Amino acid sequence: MGLFAYVYRRTTAQILKEVELGNFEDNDRMVKFDVEFANFYLDAYHAYSNGLEVSRSWDFVFKNAKEPLTILQHVMLGINTHINLDLAMAVSAVMREKELAEIETDYNTVNRILSDIVNEIQDRLGRVSPLLFMLDWAGKNSDEKIIDFSMAKAREVSWGNANLLWGLGMEHQEEAIKNIDGVVLKLSELIKTPQSKIIGFLLSLIGRFEKKNIAKVIATLRED
């Protein structure tokens, strides 16, 4: 739970900084959008914590929070669901009864910002997961989902989903959201259990040498 919360707080803080610098076409709208987006994650967390129903993909993330996965896998499970499912719904909600194209430039600006953040976070993860570089090495000769997953590709897919949901309108999205949720769940299952035996072995090896105390892991990630 804490690992994804750290990553999400770091990215959200950077978006706020960019808003304060006036780097978006519509900075006020981006504040509203960021809150809307965050609430999908926070609402899912509080609902699950209180025994209420959540999406299948968030349910999978939360139920696997105590599984002995690598730090990267736990982070990616959260990122996968929040971007591939929640982001599309947030965009559709904020742009309800407005032209979706109006937010596209700012959406793409966020992509650029996140690209820099992803590089930073990867470096920080190396502090607590010293063998993480092995996945980069293995990825050169593999198309395994856990390697190929990237923030940029996820946001590209989510923009397509946002177009779908926005086109349907808030009153007719239920079935489409269920379908998107199902696809995201399948990707989550691949993140947890990669089909590649090589990747599975490397993840097992990486996990053996990672720091285990989550509080200390987060403290180390936060260090400048």
C-alpha cells in the first residue's frame, strides 16, 4: 500500500509544482482534474479498507499488497490500475459536456512531466532494489509485459479509453468501464506472474536482495 502511495504523492507534487509555474494551458482546470483523478485512487482505498466493493483491478492490487512481490511489481500494480482505468474515467468526468480536445495539450504536457519523474523514480528504486538493473538487461531480448509496460504507453491507451467513455456519456459508460477493468485486471495478473520463466526467475532473484522493511524503504526513496 505504502509503496504506491509514495510514488503517487511524488508525481502529484510535481504536477502541482508545474501548475504553480503556470506551465499548462488551463492551470485551474488541471487542479480540478488532478483532484478528480486522485480521488478515484483514494476512494478505492477507503472503500476496500471498509469492506466495500471496488473495481476488480483495484481489488486485485489491494489483495496482493502483502504478497512477497518485488518493490517494482507492487508499484506497477498500482500504476497500472490508476492510469489504465482511473485516468480515463477522470478525464471523461472533468470534460463532461465540454470538448475533449480542449484538454489534450495539457494531457500531453503531463506525459512529458511524468517521463522525467519516471526516470527519477527508477533511480530511487535502485537504492532499495540493487539488482533491478537486471530487468533492463533482460528486456533487451524480451517482449514480456512487465518489461514493456511504461507510463507513456499506459497514458496513450488511457487517452483512447477516455475518448470512448467521453463519447458514450456518463449515463452509458458502465459496460465499457467493466470491459476496461477486465483488461486492466489481466495486465495486473501478468505483472504479478509474468509468463516468461526468465523474467519470473529474475524477479525472484531481485526480491531476495531488496530491503524488506517498508517504512525504511519509503524513507530511503524519499531521501534527496
